[in-house]
Amino acid sequence: TAADVRAAEASGGVTLVVKGMRKGTARDPETSREVAVPELEFRGTAKRLRLNKSSVRMLVIAWGAETDTWLGREVTLSCLATNLKDKITGEPVLGVLCRPVRPPAAAIASGDPPTPAGRPRVQ
């Protein structure tokens, strides 16, 4: 949640390793219908992150559209205020920004992104 990320930012932020991708559901605020949304799963935690269109776009630009290649890669999560307002308090709703940690250009060119230190490569 945004609150979890905000707490982690106070101690230097949060960078997580992608363990998997799954299909989740969310309620469309305009139609109140359930819609399918992509969710990232991370190593070391049971929590998942629902991805919005902007986050998906950023990950696809960085890592490509084949989500199997995202496994073992790192993302940095940070908290930000959105344009949305809480219906009760009127305060800005907090969101989570998901940024890919890009490997060095040489690794991208070779097609062999580095394994994060101390972590096995996911095949």
C-alpha cells in the first residue's frame, strides 16, 4: 500500500525484486464493475502491487513487453500524491510510483542483464 511505501521511504526507500506477474481485479470507479488488472509479485513479501497503465508502460519501455523477462529484475517504489481526492477528507489520495531499475547499457546490448548482488538469476 502507499502507506507501506511511505514508511519505507523514511528509512531510505524500497527496492524489490520481481517474483512474478498475475492477473488481479479492481473496481472501475466510473462503472463500478470489476476489471482485470496486472499485479506484480515480489520476493520476500506476500504483498502485491496493482499496476496502472503508466507503470505498465514504464516497465515495457525498460524491459520489453514479454513479462517473463521481468522476473528477477528490480523495481523501486515511491509514494506520491495523485490528482484524486479522498471522498471523506478531501485530502489527496496517495499512490505508488513503480520505477524499473535499469541494468547498465552494456548489459542491455549483450542481452544479459546483471543479476542483482546476492540474488540468483531466475530462468
